[in-house]
Amino acid sequence: MTDTAPETTSERRLRCEIGRRFVRAPFAWGLLFLIAAMVWTIAGDDLSFFPFLLMLLGGWSVAFSFVNATMEMRPVRTGVAVHLGVAVGLTAGMILVIESDDALLAGLPDPVSAVVVVLQIAAGPAAGWIWLGLLSRLTDLIGRRDAKRRPPPAAPEWEREEGRDGSGVEFTALDLRMRTLTLAIVGVVLAVGLAGTALLIAFDDAVMRVGPRLAIILVGVLVGLPVYLLLRGALRRRTLSCGVAFGNDELRIRAGTATHRIPFRHLQHLVWRTRSDYARIEVRGAGVDLSLIAGLAAPSPGRTGELPALPRRVFRRLELAGMRVERSRRDEVVTFRRV
């Protein structure tokens, strides 16, 4: 009989961090879904319902990760060029495959043919999400052009709090956890997949006339785009007026009518992301577990959906309170953890 050494605190933290990063990595999930769909399709004789859903989820997850990556590219024009190039190339490839009328699959071994079919079907939701990302960029561009006629919106700024120590910032945000948002998006993709499958079955004759792959693309646009707009509108209606202040020894947070005070010595975890759709603050400690996403909320007039960079004094105060700081490559995400 052998004894197993007990897991240390650092090992548990490392294991939990790896798990959190995997859950939050849509690209990894997308590859997993696509591999599972390929194995299922190769092992079976026909295209059944569950591998079909895995293909839809896999294509969307990979596209979701790609769009996020292009949004964070600097300079911005590089991200736009990569985004547009992949969108046009993927769409052209899909049209070429549709026009070939399965001639490209002729003569391929069955396993290779099954893999190609999986990638073809997954390309539908992927292309749809990538074009939605471009639509979002176009909307933002139009908004910036119109803003030239009026003062452009500015990011929220730190201000000294009268009668109190430290400085604070006012912004709008959604009281929403990232895992809840991810589950909501996955649920929407599943719902769109189910609705699309039902439509394909109900209009089988029309599908046979236009071709199954083109029908999948049309269903994705006609069903997916309205559902996406409804989800974004529903999220924005939950926008709250929020405030965060860092004092000398405590963190003060207001989300709507709820207020919290967390001494730095009781703070366990803090995430501060300044830009992108996922600009947010996450806080855990002293009985508070809160996530405020500013990037997806409806911004206040004259303001952008961003958060200002943390002042240097905050880093000093938190490090003195026993917190360890981790920064992303572009310093857009700063994470503090209890040592």
C-alpha cells in the first residue's frame, strides 16, 4: 500500500486556476466539441442529432474566440483586416463547397470525408458569428462618425470622494457572472440549433431544392441574428448604476442600491479589466462575491463602456495587504490574489 502526499494549497490553487481558464477558453471547448463530433460521425453511419449540435457549438465557440482575439489586436486596423479577411475567405470557401455539389468529397476515404462534413457544417455558425462581429464593428464606426458632430464619449475617470479617503469612479454595469454569461450564450446557441433543426425538418422540400448547407446558413442568419439582438437587448435592460472606490484600507462598491465595504485584509480575489465587451470588476472577500460587467452594459451619456486603469496607489495598498498581482500582456486585465 502506498501513501499519497496530501495536496498542498498552491497545488489546489493551480488546479483550480487551470480549470477556470479551461472553462473560460471558448477555443478549447470548440476544439473539444469538433473532435467529439468527428469521432461520433466517423463511428456512425449517418449524421444524427447530437453530433450535429456539437458541430454547431464547436463552430460557434472557435469563431467566438477568434472575434474576441481580433477585437483586442493593436493597432485596430490590423484586427479589422484579419477579421475581414477570415470572414471573406471562410464565406468564399463555403460557397465553393456548395457550388461543387459534393464533388470535393468524391474519392476521399470515409474518415476524411466525415471530418470534412463536420468542418463544413461547423463553418455555418462560425461564419455567422464572425459576420456579426463585423456588423458590430461597422455599427461602432458609424457611431464614431456621428460622434464627430458632438463631443466624443470618454471613459469614466477617477474622482476624489468628498469627506472620504481615496478616489472612486462611477460607471454602468451588469451584475452578471462570466460563467452565467457563457452559459446564457451556449443556451442561445443550443436554442438556435434546435429551432434551426426543427425548421430544416419542417421545410424538408425547400431544403432539398436549395441544398442542405445553404439552408443551414440561411437558417443561421434568419434565426441566429434576431436571437442575438434579443439577448443583447435583454442584457442591456439590466444595466445598473455602479460605483467603485479604493480607500486607504478598504474597497467600497455600489451596484444599484446595494453597497459593500471590503477591508483590504479580507479581500481574496480582485479582477479589473479596462476594455472590450468584458470590461469588468470581479470581487470576492468578506462575504461578497460580485461581478460587474461594464463592457456589455448601456453606457451613461457621454461615457464609454470601459473602466479606467487602476491608480498606482491601489497596487501599493493591495500588495501591502498581502495580495499578489498578475497582469495580462497589454495590462488590460489585472488580477489580485491573496498570497
